[in-house]
Amino acid sequence: MKKLSKYLHPAIISKVGAYVINPKSVVEGNIAGAHKSPFHGFSVEFAGHREYMPGDDTKHIDWNVYYKRDKYFIKQYEAETNLVSQLFLDASESMNFKSGDISKLDYANYLAVTLTYLITAARDSMGIGVFNDKIVEYLPPSNSRQSVYKISKILEEIEPVKKTAMDNSLMDFAERIGRRQLVIIISDCLLRPQELHDGLSRLRYDHHEVVLFHVMDPQEVDFNLDGTIRFKGMEQFGELKLDARRVKKAYVKKFAEHRHRIMEVCEKNNTEYVAANTGRPVSELLMQYLNSRLTHVSR
Amino acid sequence: MTFLNTALLWGLGLVSIPIIIHIIRKNKVIELDWAAMEFLFDIVEEQKKRFQLEDLLLLLLRIGVILFLVLALARPVINSKLFGLGGGNTIVAVDDTYSMETRSGTKTRFDRASEAASSVISGMNSNKGGALVLHRANPEKVIGSLSGDLGLMTEAVNNLKVSDFHGNDSAGLKTALDIITKEKPAGTSLFFISDFQKSEWANPSPELAEVVKSLKEKTDIIFVNVGDTELNNLSVKELRCLQESVKINETAWFTAKIHNSGTEDNNDVPVYFSVDDTVRETVSVSVPAGQSTSVVFKSSVDIEGYHSASVRIGIDSNSKDNTAYTHFKAYEKLKVLVLQNFRPTNFDEKRALFVDFAMNPYQGASSSENALYKFTWANVQALSSEDLNQYSFIIMDDVRAMTSTEVKFLEDYVREGGGLYIAMGQNSDVDNYNRVLHKEGKGIFAWPLMDTAVEEEEEGKYLNVQIENAKHEIWGFINSEEGLTGLRLKKAFGFLTTASDRAFSLMKLRSEGDDRSLMACFTYGRGKAYVMGTTSTMEWNNMATLPVFLPFVRKVTSWLMEERFGEPEVYVGSGYFEELTEDKARAEFELTSPSGNITSADVTINDKKYFLNIPSFKEAGIYKLQERGGSYSRTFSVNLDNKESEIESLSTDELKTKYSPMGIKVVDIEGISTITSGNNTSDISKLLLILAALCWLGENLLTVLIAKRGQHG
């Protein structure tokens, strides 16, 4: 039987399938849904009155107020809309790195597809933008279950090349999407923190809820290497021959500093930072992350 | 800087190993695609200089480990003279015995010894002292106290020549020990340069071991072997005149012994016999390996007085021992006085005629023209009436008795070197003899005559006798005492033997419990007396019929005349000592050596007695001792000690086997430079080993440090 999606893994779904992703703030959906919208709509929850304007549906006139004030007032209710989420996935060459069985890109893909599954399962919409130095693929949000397969297909076909240029890509991405959406960025963040800051600032401007999955390979973090190694740089970096033992400490320190700066950038831009170590099972990471969302969710 | 083990310097190539490993390790890399390159570039940029420095340091330390290790094994030495350090005092002992004249190729052993000594001296530190000693039986201190004058030492070595002395294994070392004991220098090396003859050095004597032990406590001993593989050497071992005295214009006989101390036979060796430096006879002889051949020469002289004779062989590996010397005195006549109780008037009454025949084996005996010895018969009163000194020796034949006055003249004669031959007979008065000749041990007889005689047990059964002191020169003509078979003694008093240093017995009774001496020899002053202590009924003709009579008489008379007419055997290294009469006490004597050097001979006084003292003869050849303005003269034939003719040397390896366990360093002529340089240089191998260890330690520490800093710190 043909496998429908490479990255939709039953073992992961079986563990996290029951979770629902709710936005931590109001979102602007395109259809009525289960999530609080910044707009007044016509749901059951009363929000207030306003004067009748020509063109308003007369059925919403509050006659009790008319009797008291002798003016036409329209009854307003809080709008409830669906969650529109956007995946913004880094497909630069560096994402192809792996020290174990799974590359950072594969790990990111598992994350993306599983999240898509969870979003669309709640009838919310999920779109995706794949970028390296620019957006190379974009799929508008859809609440169709087909989205899972469409996104998965895009990810399966993606060829990680070129360098990461997150600032420009995020600018472009922000132009394409609306406002107040859930933006999930999945990247190894091998970029200048300023780039990330610029990009995230743009998203913050549009009141998006942003989550950054920082994908890291365990070897990148711990640098458990020995002997003389010729490091062949991805993303068009050159080559470097080094005694691994001699640079380990400096490297680990530098990487930790970089990660710390990424986290600072995230904090400044109200972005939730999630460390995604490829040495850790995707299901475990997601369970932990989704649990934390449940406990910290606020409206 | 020089190296004691230069062969190990090839190991310096190993220095390339760490370089190769360094390069290989640099090239043996794992390739890895890496995403976070920027961080690595940053690190390299930041720490590039440190990495390079560490790499360089590691490489240098690894090179250092091997470099210093190899250099240490090669034992480099630096000339500490340049730094004014090291180089202790040096004593050079050079063997100048005549075996060193052995030639192998173009150089003699002594040539090599001189080069070795010069090499040692050139390596000496002038801040320290040096001494030069000649090793031989009579060692000599050429420079006897430690001197920093290297020029003086070099000049002394250049002036050295091979001597005629023979060797003594411990003599040179003892002399060096004397210098060290006297001067007590710190840090001394003794270079002993010799050919190390097998005959002398194959078995270290206890005396040598003792000297080495004493020396080792104070100095380093280095044996420098300049010997070679030469084995074959011919030498003239002996030359002597067969007669005790030579008559002018009569043939004199000489015998020489040619010895082959090598391993190859020598055939047709020319031997030249000379008298008074004129070659009289040349013969060709063959000498088998390891054996001697005797050659007999004859010659005559027509002038009375001393004559020299020599035997020389052709040139061989060692020319020093190719000549032997002797000398003899030629006379027209020598007088012999025969005393009897009465002056014989006819032939039959000359009881000692057989002695005359034995001494003058010609028809008519002493009356012959050819006879050397002229016998004069007289009665005992002649002792006081005649000038006894004109006689070569005196025979007393069955003299009954003597007066004290007569004996006094006799004593004077003997004391001054005269010879006395006493044949006692049936008329001899034992009591008188004991009274005037024994005089309680103060007379010519050291022993008293026994007053009771032993007699034959029955008619025709003679006394059973046996000889004593069979090795004495008088018995040199017989192979065993059986040679005296037929000596028939019927009755004898003999001498009561007591402890005396001037008496020995030649014959005694072959019966237990009776030690009386039947033939006794006494020394008295410089003279000698032979006494046949019997009062036997033996007739002269009875003994004269024995075949041994003639040689016996000649041996006895030769022994008696030895002081006056014989010349002592003198060897190079031996001395001469003679008590002088008082009238010679103020005389001056000069000694002329074979090479013509004239030196004064000392007269020394000891216990109110005057002695002519020649400490040692230094050359082989004929020496002449002459009183200045006086009549006294003597001639000495000085010959080499033949032991030194065994020229075979021990190899350096053999020397090492024997002497290294005694703590002596042994080197050959080629190895001396390393020792001399070692003596004046400092061996820095230990320092290099320490450096190698430090490099190794440093390399490990740096590696650990780098790894630790890279991973944790």
C-alpha cells in the first residue's frame, strides 16, 4: 500500500494525536471557529451595543434599548473564528546535517507534518512557507485534511540548498499572510541573531503568535568529535582541518552563546523558543511542548 | 664536540620520525560535512596563533626527545678545556723496555707508544699537572712531579728512546703510585703505554694486583696497548768463554746460545763472532721454533789483559737482543802453589801432580809451553816466605800442621780473594787444623773437623757417600750423583756441620744419623776454600783415575779463582757492589759505558767500610771501570735479560678480559684519542638524557594540557 505521507508517523500521531493547539491570544481566522477572534461576530457571547448604521441587519436591533433610548442600537456578540497557522520551515543546506539517523531537515519535517495534522484535526487551517535565502515554496492555509498530505508532499520534495536568509524571507512571508495568526518557525537558526530579530519583529508587528523550533543536532551541541577532522562547510562555507579535541571547548561555548542570543531575540520578540534536539524523539518533544501550551495558554 | 659512539649517530635519522608522524597525522583526517562552520572559523581566527605555536612546540618537543636520546647514546663529549673545566692530572707511563723495539711495518712499538704519549699530552689541560714515567725493571721518573708545562712533557717524550732494560709488570705502576702518594693530586688519570708482552702480563702477579688496588683508590688506570701481532724473534741468549782463564796465543773456546722465541723455524741464520770488535768467525745456524741452538767458536789473542767478545745475529723483528757480550782475560802464565809437608825432590813425591795434569792437559803438564798454569811445589814454610798474591790458587796436599803465623799469611791471602784447595790425608793433624784454621769459627774453616774418623767396615768395602748441594755449579758436570761411582774412601773425619752462612757441604756419608761433611766449601772474606775433609788412605791416583776427576778439579779450581779471575755476570738493570780496601777509599773511579759515556762511580762509606757502588748498568755491552790515576780496573760484560725477548703481545681483547675486571680501562692505539678526549672533556650524555626525558615529559604534558583545555578547561 502506498504510504500517504513520509513524515506522518503513526507512532508520533498515536502519542500526540489527542492534543489540541489553541492560540495563546486572539486570532483572526477566515471562518467561524472555536477560537476567540478580535472581531465582533454573531456568536453566543454578548460583547456590547452600537448605534444602528444603514445596512445593518435589522434582526440584530435590540428593541429593548430602542424603547429606553428611542434610538436603534445593534446588539453585538464576540466573534469566534478558526485558528490560522503558518509553518515557516528552513530548508537551507545546513538543515541537511545529521550525526545520527535523522537529519535536522527530516526532524523539522516530522515536526511540521505532525503539527499540521494536529491543527487540521481541529478544523483549523495550516499553511506553509519553505525558505532558504528566500521563500521557495508557499502553500496558503487550509483546514482541509488534505493539507497534511499537501504539506508533506512539499516537504518530501524539498531539496535543501543555499544559505539561510531569514530576515528577507520572513518579511516576504509576513507580507503573504494576514494578521494574528500562529506562526511556527522551524529552523536550525544558523544565522546572525540580528537576522532573526528583524524577521521576528516584522511578525510581532502583525500580532502573530510566533513559536520558534530551534532544531539542533546533538553533535552540533556537544561536539563529541575526536582526531583531526576536515570540516566541509555546508551553505557554501569553505573547508577547515582541525584537531577536534582542541576546539571542542571553544566551540561548545560559542554554540551555547549563539543559542543564548537566539533565545534573547525570541524573548524580545515575544516568541516562544523551543529547543528541538534531533537526538530526542519528535513525539517526546511535541508532548512536552503541547503540555506546556496547555498549562500556559491564556486568552 | 666529539662522540664516543659515532656509529649511533646514524640514529639521528630517527629525528625524522616525529616530523613524518606530524605530517601524517596532519594528513590523516576524517572528512565531515559540518553545518555550524561559522563558529569553527571564528575559533580558528581567534586561536590560530596559539594553535600554530602549540603545534610547533609539540613538533619541537617530539624531535627533541629523539634528538637528545640519539645524541646521548652516541655519548658526545665537549672539550671542557675551552671552559677551563675538567681534565684532571695525568701521569704517563711509557714502557721503554727493549721489546718495544719490535718493528711491525714501518713503525716500532715504541714509535706508536711515543705517538700515544704525545696524544695524551696534547689532550691535557695545562691548568693541571702531568708526570712522565718510564716503565721497566728499573723505572725512572722523567718528570717526577706534576707539571703543567706541556711543552716540557712533549719534549721529554720526543727525546725518549728504547732502553736495554727488561720489564716488570708492577714497576711502572709503583712509580706512578709514588708520585700520587707524594703529591696527592685530585682527579688523576694514569696512562700506561706498553706492548703488554704475554710472558709478563698474561697472568697478573699478586704484586701487580696489589699496586692496581692501591692506584684505583686514587686514580683511573688506562692501559694503552701498542703491541702488535709479531711473534718471531731471534736472540743471542748467552755468550761465555769456556775457560776461566785464557792463555795468549792458545785457542780459547766460546759458546753462544741462539734462541728462537717465535713459532717459525729459522734456517741459515748468520751468526758473527767478534773479539775486540773484529769479526773472527761467521757461521750459519738453524734454530727451530721455541728452541735454542748452541754455537761454539774458537779464537786466540796475542796480548795479555782484558779482551771483549761478542756474538751477533742478523737483523730480525727486534734488533735489540741480537747481540751478547762477554770478556775474558788472557795470560801468559798463572801460578799455582802446591804445599806439602816437604818440598818434593822427585816426580813421585809430587802428590798433586794429577791436579797439574787436570789443569794443564798437555804432555809434561805445567812444564809444557802450552800450559797456562805453572805449578810450584814447596813446603808449608813457603806461606810465610813467598808472596802469596802471585798465585792464582794454593793447594795444600796432606799438610800435617801449620803455625799460626803461617796461617795468618794464608788467611790474608784468602781474605783478599785467593783460593785454597785443601786435600787432607793420613798425615793431617785434625787438632792442629781445628786450632789454626777453624779457630772457633773465626778461621777459614767455618765448621770444625770431627776428631773421630769413620772407616771402612772391612777391607775393600769403602765408605758409602752421596753428594750434597747437587745444584751447585761445582757439580755442574754430572747428571746425577751416580757420576761419582768409584770414589773410594776408606777413612774420613769430615766436618761437623753447623748453621753457617759461609759454609756448604758437597758430600756426606750415606748413613743415617751421621751428617758429617766429607767435602766442604767455605768462604772467607772475598776468597774461598775447598776442603776434602778426609784423612783417608785414598791415594791421589785413586781418585784421579775416575772419569769425573778432570771436570771436578776444573770446576773446583774455577770456583776458587772466581773472585780473582772470574767476572760476575751482569745484566742491564743490575748493579755492582764491591768493598774497597782502605787505600782505595779516596780513589776516584770512572765508568765508561759501551756508548762511550764516562760517569763517576761512587765510593760510599757504610759502617766504616768503603764500597764501590754502581747502582745499575743501563746499556748492554762492555763497561770499563778504571781508577783515575791508579791501577785498579775492571771490565763488565753487560747483557740483556732474555725474558724480554719473548715479544708476543697480548691482544687488546685479551687485556680487557684480564684487566677490565680489575677496573682498568684498556684501549689500543686507535682508541686512545677517545680516552684522551674523554679525560679532558666532559661527557654530556647524562645531560642529554635528562633533556630527552624533559622533552618527553613536556610533550606529554602539553598534549594533556591541549586536550584538557580543548575539552573542559
